[in-house]
Amino acid sequence: MIAKGPDRPGGLDDAGATLDEVAGVLAGARSALFITGAGMSADSGLPTYRGVGGLYDAAEPEDGIPIEILLSGDMMASRPELTWKYLCEIERACRGARPHRGHEILAALERRLDHSLVLTQNVDGLHRAAGSVEVVEIHGNLHRLRCTRCAWLATVADFDGLAALPRCPTCDAVARPDVVLFGEVLAMSSLARLDAALGRGVDVVFSIGTSSLFPYIMRPVWMARRQGIPTVEINPGTTDLSEIVEYRIRSGARDALVALWERYEARKA
């Protein structure tokens, strides 16, 4: 369902006029910010956040410790073998996923626009795999490993072949995925890139497949609305942003982006 504001219902197939409006906004834009969440990766077959590996389905994890504790920075520091155990479950659930057409469309828009930035909460690396270059992985990347002591970094295709507790080949300290665990702060470099993009200004802001629970995800949309910049939400459900955005597309990410791209291409032809 697509709506302009909260009060205009309709279906993806019969809301061509609204899609045309959004396509018109995008066709006239020179810059854009695309904020993506788990719903973007869901169309690649990845489970959404609370479905990853079934870890959140059980009332109690296998080790009797809440998953938010098992996947916390404190647990990584005190009992890294337990945190690694469940990080491997997440990686296994995500293994083999490939970018879908929606990822490819965002990469194509980056090449068309003067400035484009993807701010993603996803740690799967699918935006980069699809060809996007200007990407802020605000929660990190599951396949990028780093040392907990020195500056060693490495990228792996998957976790097969890793020891139960991987160690840095340089200093033998414990290694870990370069992701933000529960209780950890965001990387200042990621926040700086986002602030730089917002400071430069954007012509349209999209929120795609995210429940928008975090202030740093909501803030760019709030800022855009206050400044009169068009805002678009693509999400089959209702979020805290649904009453705020100018355009609402109640659909999965891939289907909405494909429909939007067709109209955008027609306008640019």
C-alpha cells in the first residue's frame, strides 16, 4: 500500500500516481540519502533482526543467557568464546545471500546522482556487493574481522575454517567481527560521514525496510521534514516515522524500488 502522508491508502498495483510523484521527486534530485534496515536484506532471503538464526525465537538461548547479553561488548571482553558461538550462528543464517534488484537500483542511483549515500543498519555487506560505494555501515560488517588489541583487519567470505575463538595473526589477541555489539558505541567515523552528508544537504531522504527504533536513524528524516525536504518511507508495516514522512510506500523494499525505478527511468529517458 502506498500513501502520501498517513491518510491515503492504496495498493502497490493501483497507486501509480503516488509512485509517479516519488519518481518525479527523485528525477529532479541531485542528491539523496537512503537509510536501510533489515527489511532491505529480507528480500535477499535473510531473516530480519529478531529472526536471525532462530536465536530470538526460543524463550531462553541454549546457554541460559539472554541473547542481548551473549551478543554484548561486555560478554565479548569477558567470555569471547560464547559471543563467537552466537556470531557464528548469525553468519551461518546469512550465508549465501546475494544482493537483489533493489540493492542494484540503489547502486545505479549512486551513479546517476551527483551525491548519494546509503546509511545501513545491516551488517551483511550486500550494498557494497551490489556496487554501492558511498555506504555507511553504521553497525559494521560481519565479514570484516579486527583485532581487539592491534590495528589488524581482514575480510573473510564466511566463518568456515575459523577457530572456535579466532586470534589475530599479528599479536595473538582475540579477533572479532567489526560490528557494533549490544552496549557498544557507534564508530565516530561513521557518524562523521553521516553528518558530513547532512551538512552538505540532500534533496530527498528515503527510509527503506527499517523499524526506525534508533535516534540516529530517525534524525535525518526529522531534519529533512523540518527543512521541507521530501521524505519517503518504504515499509510494509507501520513505524514511528510513518506519521512523519511525506510519502509512504507500504511494500517490501525490492518491489517498491523496482516500481519506482521503472518510473524514474521513464522520466529520465
